[in-house]
Amino acid sequence: MANKMQQRAMNYGNLINNVIEQTEQMQEKLDPLFKELKEKLSSNDLASLSTDRYQEIRQGFAEGVQVYDELLGRLDKAQAPARLMGNQKLLAGAFRDFVAGCQEMTESLNDDQTVDREKFDAAEAKQDESTERLSKYLTKIGTLA
């Protein structure tokens, strides 16, 4: 029979795996939308996107933020084993920044089918930076677990 500490470590590991899995699934769903939008922005060809497609992309991004926000809530409540608590806090902080970047990117897509490029680019940079931190803390947690 596993003791309480082992049980907590197992539950924490399962939660982290689940959060990462769901995050990756959502990213796989959103990546084609992001790439399509980024391509249109890079070629200054946003007008060639149909209104419906633009709304689909906005909706997809908004759904992503909603899912990421739920996952963040689960990460915030995670009961990490004592030796992982510091990294858990750092991981949750990096995920919070990632979610904020996703929210800011979603907000950069205006109703009138224009994009606030400055806000979009800053949000992309924030996501990239927080994703790097997420990887670093996940590696540390994996090493310490």
C-alpha cells in the first residue's frame, strides 16, 4: 500500500501529465489557425481571409484561452510533494504568463477584422518566453520526482 507521500507524488504526476497533454492537444488544434493568421499578417494579406474564417480563428483562440484558464486553475490547486513545491510555483507562474499571452493575442484580433500587430507580436513573444520557462520547470520537476 502506497503511503500518503507516495500517493501525493503519484496524484501530482498524473495531474501534471494531464495538464500537459491537454495543453498540447489544444496547441495542435490552434497551431494551423495561428500559422494561417501569421502568414496573412506577414504578407499583409489579412483582407483575403473570409469574415467567417477570421471569426473561426478568433473563436478558436478564445476557446483555447478558456481551456488554458481551466488548466491553470488545476495547476494552481495542485498538491505538489514538498520537494517540488518551489518548482510547482514557478511552473504555475510560467503557465499563468502563457495563458496571459494567449489572452492578449486573442484580444489583438479586432471585431472589424484588423489585428493590432504590436499587441499580437508582444503576445507571441510572451507565449514563446513562457513556453521556454514551462519546459525548464517541467524538466526540473521530472528530474526531482
